Amino acid sequence: MAGRLKTAPLAGITAVALGLGAAAATAQEAPLPAGETPAQAGPQPGYIVDGVRVGGVEIGGLTRNEAVRKLLAEIVKPANKKLSVRAGKARFAVSPRSAGRAINVRYAVRAAYNFGRSRPVPVGGVEVPLPIRVNEKRIKAIVEARAGKFDRPPKDASIRFRGVKPIISKARFGRAIDQERAADQLTKSLLARRGSAIFPTKRVKPNRTKAPPTVLVNRSAFQLTLFANGRRRNFRIAVGQPAYPTPPGTYNIANKIQNPTWFPPNSTWAAGIAPVPPGPANPLGTRWMGFDRNLIGIHGTPNPGSLGTRASHGCIRMSIPEAEWLFRQLEVGSKVVVV
């Protein structure tokens, strides 16, 4: 059988019990220890002696073929019924055969036949273990397939916009089958011939339980709004001039710079202008929050009188103190939506 096999232990069967024992059956018997009865004198050929059980089923007095048929009817057939498996509130069935379970009845009967021949039957009879094995690869595949139907990924809290209206989605925990423990539980149920099993499950925590800080820029209202920690805060801003409008779209903060140096862009309006180092005359103020495209961003301005107008060359201006405050709230990767 393909794959690695797990087998239930065959405790109690010795090498002597598995041999034919023909010589021992004819030799003169030594005195037996207390608690044992003599082996049946001349056990009937082809028949299992009384007091022998396999898997809890009495098979003494039967031929080997009769014992095989009895064990198939009383153990194997009932054991081949589908297992009822529960994972959380979900229930489903697993076929033992699909898990590669095999019950070796004939092997157990051969071992049982040797009792009373190669060794005596203990007082109260003897229980011959029933070899059972399963296929670990098949069990793993069953668990993985079920997890694919059961598992639900967690959902992070998020925020999006319909126009200027924010739509906030709450976080949701996910769920998942603990595959390693589930495979172990299924294996134990199959080897013990139990009719049910439980797949352990676990909750999967989302990465964000609150929506990340997000900025909405409303150009027509000259307003920037920060949504963070379930609250919102509005700021007066300036946006791009009609000749250099602030382009709408969804951006991410790509870089954050304290006390930036202003470098003139490659544009006709900036021709001949030299870079401006940090200081009171710097057109970026003291903070720069650059977007991931269009060479624009949010920054402070030393000209607060321009706020509430179309005054920039595409960037979003704020007062210097408010830009410094916003700088602390945002992180690289924060979303900025411009409408």
C-alpha cells in the first residue's frame, strides 16, 4: 500500500504463538505454572480451541474459515461504516477505506489457531490482538481537503469611500482546522474502530482589529480628513492651481521626511530655481509625506494664507503645526484618497 502506514500494536502474541508448534504438540509437557490449564489433548485438526477471542469476538470451536467469516461479519463490516466527524458546527462523514484502513483478520486467525497447540490457553481465555493499519498520506489528504472547505480566513478592519462618504468594515475572526491534531484524532478513531471523531479547530485573529489611519482629500471643499481609531479630524488645506491641479485617485504614503530639502521639479515653472534647505523659507514647511506616484504629497507651508485656495503645483498644503501632527499619525503605506 502506498504511503507510510500506522499499525496498531500486536501486544501479547509471541513468536512461539505464531509458529506451527508441531514438535511442541507431541513433546511431553512440563508442569504448568499456577493459573494455567493444560493444553487440550490432541486438539481437533483445523479447529480453534475454546477460550480464544479476536477483537473481543469468541472464535473457539470454529474452523479458521468460519472464524474469518465471523470476524468479517461482526468486526470488519460494522467497522467499515463511515465515521461521523465534527469540526466546529460542521459535520461530515469519512470512509475508513478512503483513509487506507486495513484489518488483517486472517493474520489474527492464524495466530489464534496456534493457541492450545504451541502453548496453553490461560485461565479465562486469551485475547488475540487484531492488526489494524491506516495510511498516513491518505489521512493527511482527507484533513487537507476538509480544511479547504471549512477554513475561513480572517478579515481585517478596513475603510473605503463612496464619493466622500466613508464605508468602514469591521474586523472578523477567521477559523481553521488544526490539521496536525485532526489527523491524529482521525488516526486514533480509525485504529480504535470508533464511529466518530472530532477535528479540533482554532480561531484565527485578524492583523487589524481597527481600520488603519486613512486620509480623504476633498479638493472642492479644501478639506483633508483623517479617519483613525474610530474618529475623524478635519483640516483646512490648499490644493493645486487650475494649471497644475491635484490629480484625483487612491495613493499610498511612500516616504516621510522631517525637515525636508525642497528640490525644484523638472517643470518649466521651476526652471532656474535652486534647492531650498530646511528652514523658515522652505516651501515644504517641516514635514513631507510623499505619495507613491505623480510626484506629489502632503506637506506644511510657511504661507498659511494660501489655505482654502488653489495655490500649489499639485501638492496638498497644510499649516505647519497640523502637518507635524498628521505626520505622527500616518505611516509608510497609509492610504490617501483624493476626490
